[in-house]
Amino acid sequence: MRHNIFYTAHRPLKLALITTCISLDEQYADENPDSGEVIKKISEMLYIFKEQVRNEATYILPIIFDYEPSIWNMYTAQHHKGMNQLRDLEDLISAFKKAEDEQKAAMISLISRVYNEFMLFNFHHMDDEEEVINEILWRYYKDNYLLEVEAAFKTLHPAVKQQHATAVLTQTATAA
């Protein structure tokens, strides 16, 4: 089995997306307009995804461009779509922070819907990257080079690492 250059970044990102989604769902179910913590989690997720897109655009996409420019173009377009969704969420969060308390429950509902779309898009996108881009990388590069590239972009935001560690501890405690 060849080295999956995305695994160390995508696995904790997916877990962080899910835990943030659960927090948002719990907040929405409670109909509590004091949603500061969940809004903070979403904001952290958006920052983390900006960083991940930047890392992929800097370290991974350029090394496939020479061999597969159409694939580079496709994933660059997907990153643009994801960044547009991200900006939509940032705008909603900004509006939420300025809203009156009686408006916040409705806004959490809208934020939840847009976040879910963002999450689903990114899950599909990450799975697709692992399937398509890995195949290209494996065709043209050896694993030792891919490990070097991965080391260069392995700069996951500390919040993702913390959410991952917390989720693992919670799962372990629940299983016991």
C-alpha cells in the first residue's frame, strides 16, 4: 500500500468537522441564543480549512500540475467553491454576532444548514482528493518524496489536534 499524503491532515479534519456539527446541532436543539462557544468552534474550523486549502495549494497541487493540469484545474475550482462556502459562513457568523437575541435562534438554524452543506462538500472533496490525487502522486513520485512533501505541510492548526484528542478521549471514556 502506497503512502496516503492526505491521511494525517484529513482524518483529524473530518473528526473536527463532525464534532463541530454535533455541537451546532446540540446548540440548535437547545434553542439557546447564547451560542458563543459553538460560533467560536465554527470560526476555528473555518480558519483551519483556510490553512488546509493554502497548504494543499502550496505543496500538493503544484506537483501534479506538470503531469495533470486538468486535475489541478478541477481541484483548484473545488477549493474556490469551498472558500466561497467558507466566506458565506463567515458572513453569517458576523451577522449573528451583531443580531438581537430574538433573531439568534433563527440565525443558528441558517448557520447550521450552511455549515452542514460546507461539511458535506468537504467530506466529499477530501475523499475525492484521496482517491484521485493520490493515484496521480503514486504514478509520478516515490513515497519518500511524498513523505517530504507531507512533512512540509503537516502544520495542522492546534485546534484540530485538540478536538481530535478530546474526541478520542471521549470515545475511550464512553466505551469503558
